[in-house]
Amino acid sequence: MDIDYNLIQRAQMLLTLEHPLTSVSDILLREGYPEDQVVELMDATAEVLNYLVPPQYDEHKIGIDILHPGEKAQGRKPTVDILIDKRSGKLELITPHQPETWRVANEVRKAIKRQRQTMKQYH
């Protein structure tokens, strides 16, 4: 089926604004786009996103995205390269094969160590 180009653009804009996929579908249907096209587009989008979604993490973790050499910042989809546990300070390297990940992780470890030393002085 051919999907209306305006529908695709509108869906992309809504997803860029970080609306959940189900909300995007509801918004598009309310705006009057044909249901069969919306369903097909959302199904295809969900299928693709399942392959591209970074690992899930809870609210007790912070994800760091690193711009690696050769990557262009414009139009780039954010990914998680390092996860930091807020409570323990433990780092998990998602992309250990990238040298930049190790460099950033070492800097983050140093910052966490300095912060803990500073906190000990005040307690």
C-alpha cells in the first residue's frame, strides 16, 4: 500500500517530539488520516524501532550517548553507550568495542570519585 507522504512527515515530527508510538497513532487518526495507512505505518515503525531501541534501563540509571568520530550530529539517532547506576555509581559499557567509550567511562569514573570525596568532607 502507498502511504501518504504527509502522513509519514507528520508521524516523523510527532516521534521526534518524543510522543509514544500509541499516542502518535491516536493523534494521526484524530487528524483524519486513513486508518489503514496509519496502522500500516505504525506497525512498520514499531517493527523497525524494535531493532534500533537501546537497552532498557530504569529510573535509577543514567544513559550517556557519545558522538563517535565520523558520526554526524545532525539527524543522528541517540543511542546509549554507557549506563551509570545512580545509587552505586557502577558503570556498564554498552559499546565497549569503541575506544571513545572507554575514554568517557574513565572520565566519568574520575568525576564520580571526586564527587564522593567531596561528599565525604561534608558529612
